Amino acid sequence: MPQSAPAATRARNSRHKPDAGRPERPAARASLTLSSKNYSSWSLRGWLLVKFAGLPFDEVMVSPDDVDARRELLLLAPSIRVPCLSHDGAKVWNTLAIAQYLDEICPDAGLMPADRLARAHSRSVSGEMNSGFANLRAALPMNLKARHPGFKVWTGAQPDIDRIVEIWTECLTNHGGPYLYGNRPGIADAMYAPVVTRFLTYDVALPDLCIGYCNTIIALPEMQQWIAAALLEADDIEELEMDF
């Protein structure tokens, strides 16, 4: 029997609600494979995502001497091992895939904006970070222990910096801050958090609005916890400890 127009509309809308058809937040404990907390931007992204989702998890650290992890840290090749989330029979690698998985199983965490247009924008800027900004990664490798005041940014990296400033400015202006999509951190903030650390490490000049955003991200308890652990790491990777 055909549905009435209002009933059909309600059914169609319910399928597009973020919570439609999703299970309640799971109680099963997960594990997350990570490498260096000082150098690995992808590990930081994955760790923040699981923290923001509120999913209980154990850390499984991979040695920086691990061949696969080391290639990822030195920007030679992506790693399918770091970060990697194991939960309730699922094994998920690639940071953006982890983000999508967590948004699916933890619908109440608010990892994505509630508004449809904002969700589309968040997916786009998160995907842009996941697959782009290669010059920024090469010129300003993540190193939480280092500080380089007056650092001269390589010309090739400046367009990446300008694009990130453009993204942050648009998000903060349109959604009111203090995070990219409002009053709670989500997927996009986790994706750009390592960039915040790079900007601070290499003393990158930013507009006031973006400086405020950097301060907000660094002040997060999760970021403070990660940075404290990074500073305790004993092993340095010589290739990432070059004199600038």
C-alpha cells in the first residue's frame, strides 16, 4: 500500500538523520595501534578521534624501529598499521575511515555537525587534510619536543598554510567557534590538531582568529595528555631532528 506524502517524507528524512538506524554507544573495549607520540601526526588524529568518541580503548604502541611505522613517520609511505582501531570484531585503519566508523557506532558523541550542510563541509575539509597538504608535511614535520622561533617557511609550503587558514577562518566565522563546527570538538578538529602543533613548533605567523583556535586546541585536556606523553619519549628519530 503506498505511503501518504507526509509519511513518505518522514521516512525519507529519518534515513538521513545522523542517528537513524545506529546502535547505542557500545560498551566493548577497543584497542588502538599507535607509533611515536612525538612525531606521528596520524597517530594523534586517530587517538583524538577515539577520545572524542568516548570509546574505551587500550593503546598498543609500535616501536619507531618497526619498518612500516618508520616509513610512515618519515613520510615515505602510508601505514596500514598506524593508527589502526580494533573493536568488536572490526579492524579499521586510515584515520578518516576510523573517523567514519566512530561516527557510526557512537552517534551521541557529536563527532559530526548536526546540520546537513555543515556535515558535508566537515567531510570535505577532513578529506582534504587526509589526502592533501603534502608540502606542509614535508617542510614542517610534526615534532612536539622542538621549537624553531623565526623559522623561515619553505615557499612550497606557504600555499598549504594559506589554505588551512582559509578553512579555519571560514569554519570559525560560520559556526561561531571555539571549535571548527561549534562548541564541541569533532572529526575536523582531530584532523587539523597536528597542524596546530606544527604551527606552534615552527612559529608560523597566523591571523588572530587562527591563533585563538590553536590555543583552544592545545588547551584541550586530551591534547595536554598526549603532549605530556610525547615529551617523555626517549627515542629520537635523527632524520626528523635536523637543524633548521
